[in-house]
Amino acid sequence: MTSNSQRRPVLRLLLIPVLVLGLALAVAACGGDDDGNGSESAAENGEGGVPEGLEIVSIPKQLGNPYEEVEHGGVEEATTELGGEHSYEGPTDAGASSQVPLINAAGQQGVDALIIAANDPNAVCPALQQAEQSGVAIVAMDSDAAPECRSIFINQASTEGIGQAQIEMICDQVPDCEGEIAILSATANATNQNAWIEVMEQELEKEEYSGLELVEIAYGDDDDQKSFQETQGLLQAYPDLQGIIAPTTVGIAAAARFICGSPNEGEVVVTGLGTPNQMRQFVDSGCVEEFALWNPADVGYLAAHAAANLTAENITGEEGETFEAGRLGEYEIGADGEVILGPPTRFNQENIGDFDF
Amino acid sequence: MSANAGASAARAYPRRLSELARWEALIFVLIVATLIFGSGLSDRFLTLTNFSFASKDIAEIALMALPLALIVITAEIDLSVASVLGLSSAVLGELWLAGWSMEAIIPVCLAIGALCGAFNAFCVTRLGLPSLAVTIGTLTMYRGLALVVLGDQGVTDFPAEWTRFGFEDIPGTSIPYPIALVALLAVGLAVLLHATRLGREIYAIGANEEAARFSGIRVKRIKSMLFVLSGTVAALAGIVYSLRLASARANYGEGFELSVVAAVVLGGVSIFGGKGTILGVVLALILLGAIRSALTLGDVSQEWVLIVTGALLIAAVLGPNLVQRVREARAHRRDRDTWSAPSGEG
């Protein structure tokens, strides 16, 4: 074949992607340019009230996490109370960049506020900042984003309080507060778990916990199966393991499922953060003595009220500002835009029957 | 002249535009359908801003899919690309922590990507191991290396003058920097594959490796080059990804290899080798990006993105299979008619 007839198909080949791109851009140009001014929220009410018809989008770390579903149910509750519209959009995996398209979409749609539990504090930052420029109020809850990318962070309890409570519980439950312990966390990039683990490590350096030795931090990625397998791995690697702290509801449920009913029951303490409904059977059987949490619905509820007040420009996220949060009462913003819900609640055989979530 | 009955299953080099256009035209039609569908779901879909957002989301997949297409045309595969992305990100983070400048870090990351590709090439060409097995192994190994290099931490304080290359548009246009990179790579590889002798040799290797070797084509050298290219581009994708997210982590890119292979298969590149075009892969990437964007903007649950992509993939594999069977059935019928006609000989 001569070089000419080979060159023609090539030109046509190069022509077609150019055509496709040109078509797409032409259609886009005709479709109108989104100049980033999408937010048409009625922020005219300066009296301390919140305008009706607010559009709030909430993004969990991942779809299908029961804890997060309760949390975002709280957002729904508050938004409905305020006469607004709530939209729940989540990624199918907890990867660092999975939330980025959802954040972008919220910004493009011009919603009033975005509430997010970040998979990675920094990976979502550029997207959040861009959304903020489009006029979206950004509130992080549960798992924080970097402070410069959000106005307010709703922390379920103080980070110190959560870390301390878990170390206290493991010390109470492990015989003589002595022995090897391990932590079964969620994903390696999760802001919240990492912050609590840091506190736990600091606590363990204290005199009263000198008998406890943290031998490993395992990552169950908030995946039930992986958490189950990681628990197995921990027990194989450390046969003398006395206790496992799982600061994640998926992890603690999986670890309890592995240990309760196995020869390790009674030998290895399981504690951490869990939901009463998931842990009820293990507490009733006596396998798990005590664990902690807070009401996740309240976290979402508080986040929605914070977001609404941000949109209404009653607050800007500065330390010392206060706002009304419906049935939860008045809250004050702390340092770095952080709002703390309250102290963690400990669940054991005495009180677990009082809760349903 | 029973041209059809004798035609080999894989037309090694598309000579006529009509043949080339069949698969690509179908994908093009699907793209148009998606654009219409997407604009029906949301009036923000067909905007330049959305083009910028949506194309960035698929930029790294696109970068890795292009060299992979060439590898698949030679009837090999490289599943380690996403792990090389992660390793590149980890090295970037670690060297940044050590105080290196970005100008010095980038070539190192690319070199490491090339080394990863070279190792794959060595196992496949010198040791003669099947690339599927090798790259599944290196997928795990490189990810492990990434975790050794950077551990669990994330590195986040990259300066704005570099991160803007990850997520900003070229000034004055709505084209993000990464997309310009993808376009450059696509054009370069298209020219390589369809207008050079090397490109013809790549097709020949995929169509029939033995015959290619006997006709003097340096099969091992070409395959090695392709694996090294794939590794280097995967490392580049890691750099782009880290800049776009303004952070570096060892676990970045986990699971991406599936999307990359999906784009290649959907682009009409045959797993058995010898068939496929860069145009097809580019169109497939546009289609996948458009679907993802349309569903996300339309507030459709993210699970549907997975369902639709999976369904498309199945159709992409089944489609040619069915067409082949229909063709064979028709040829069989024609032969049967020929043989059963009364012969005037003898």
C-alpha cells in the first residue's frame, strides 16, 4: 500500500475526535455558561430566623453504612422542620476522590448548603473551596475536612473525650488493665478515626495505662468482611491479645461477630464505638461488656441547623458565635469552627434497652 | 469470490473507513444519546463548567487507558497501572516531605514508573510468563511498595502553583490541564498506531505473534517498550491525581485498573489482540465520563453508574460475539446452498 492511502484513514481518524469535541463544546456553549453564581437562596432574612425552601445536600463517606444513614436521617429531620429540601448523595466506595464529583455537582446545582463527612480531609478540599465560591455553605460533620475548606465542623463529642473514653473502657475491662491491645480502625485516611487514635496513643503514655501495650493498628476499611478478616489476623499474629478497640461501628460489629462464639470469647475484650442495635446481641449474651457512641441522628440534626444558620448569614463560623438548633437548644462555636454535640454515651447491659438506632 | 467465508476473525488493520466506523459509530451514537439524556436530567449538564468538572474526573483513567490499549492490541494486559499510580503518589509525597522541589520530584516519579513497567516487561518477555499473572502480582507488589514508602500518612502542603495544574483550566479556555495532557497523548499514540510502521507491527503481533516473529518483527522489544510506556504514563497519572487532590497517599488509585480496562474494552479493543483503535478508546472514555456526569448531576444514586457501566461492558463483549456468530451462520448457509446446487461436472 502506498503511503497516501494509509495517510487518509489517519486524517479521518484524527478528524473524528476533533469533531466530537467540537460538537460537545458547541452544544455546551449554546447550553449556556455556568458562571458559578448558582445560589439563588433567599438569604434576605436578617432577623435570626432561617428562610424557607433551603436546599441542603448531605454527602456521607459511603453509601450503605448504617451509622451514616441514621446520621443523615437527622439532617433530613432538621431540614424538613425548617421547611427545606434535603438530598442525600453518597459514593459507592470510601476512596479519597469518590466524593469529588458529588461535591462538584452540588456546586453546579447551586444548592444552599453542603454537609459532608469527608473520606479524606485534603482530597476534597479543592472541590469544597470551588463549591464555596459558587455560594454554597460548607459544613463538615463526623469526619472533618481541612479547616480552610469548611466553615463549621460538627464534632459528635470532643476528639479528646472520644479517645479517652475508649481507653478508659478497655482499661476497665481488661484484667488488671494489663496486656496487649490492638486497634481495628476504618480506612487509613479517615480524619475522625485518625484523630481519635492519636488521642488514644497519647493517653496510653500516661502512668495509669502503663500496663497496656498497643501492638497494632489494623484497617478494616469500614468493610464488614475486611474487618472480620483483620480481626482474625490480629488474633493470629498476637495470640496473647487482651483487647481490641474498634472506633468504628462497622469494625466493632465485625470484631464482635468474630470473637463472640469463638474460643476467644471471654479472653479478648471488644470495645469501641458501636450502635446499640448492632451490638445488642453481643451485650445481651455477655460477650461485650461496654462500648460507647452518641446519637448520630443528633449529629446530622445539629449539622443541618448550623448549615441553615450559615446560609441565613446568622453566623459565619467564628469562635464564640451562637445559634439555635431546634430541639437541641443553643450551641456555641468553638475554636477552628468546631461545634461539639456533647459527651459520648456509654452503652452496657443496663441501658442498651433504652435505645433504638 | 467468497471473500466473507474466508475472512479471518481479526481484521488486523482497518483498511477501509467503513469498517473502522462500525464500532466507533456505535459509541458515538451512545455519546449523543447520553448528552441528550443528561441534559434532560439537569440543565447544568451541557455547560462548559460541567465539561471541565466531568473531564477531570476521568483524566487519570484516560491517561492510563491509552497505552493499555496498545498493550491489549498485542494480546497482553497490564493490570498494575493503578498500583503504579499509587506508588508514584507515595514517592511524590515522600520526596516532598524530604524537601525536594517539584521539578526534581516529577522526573523521579516518571522514572520509577518506567522501572515498574520494565520489570513487567522483563517477566513477560524474558521469562515468558503470561502478562495477566505477572501484572496481577505486580499490582499487589507495587501497592505494597507504595505503603512501605509513605506509610499511612497523607502529604498535603503542595503549593498552589503546582496544584493548579491538577484542577485548573488552561487560562482562557474551559479545558483543564490534565485534559490537554490526555489529548496530547491520544494524538501521539494515534499517530504511532495508525501511521507508522511500528503501529502496523503492533497489530501484527496481536493478530498472530508467531507469524510476526518469523517476519522479522522484534516482538519482545516492542512489547517491552509498551510496558515501559504504560508504567511511565501510570506514574504521570499518579502525579496528576495527587496535584488534583492537593495531597499524596499510598492508597490512591485503588480499584482504578477496572475502570481503565473497561474503557479499553468498551473502546472496541479486542482482548484477543490485533484489533482496536485509539479513536474507539477516546470515544469510550468520553462515553463513560458523560454517563458518570449525567447521572451525578441528575441526582441519580451512584450505584446506577456502576450498573450502567457494567451493562455497557457486557454489551461490548457480547456484541461482537453475536455479530460474529450471525456472520458465520450466514456464511454457513451460503456454503450449504453452494454445495447443494447441482454440479454440471463429470
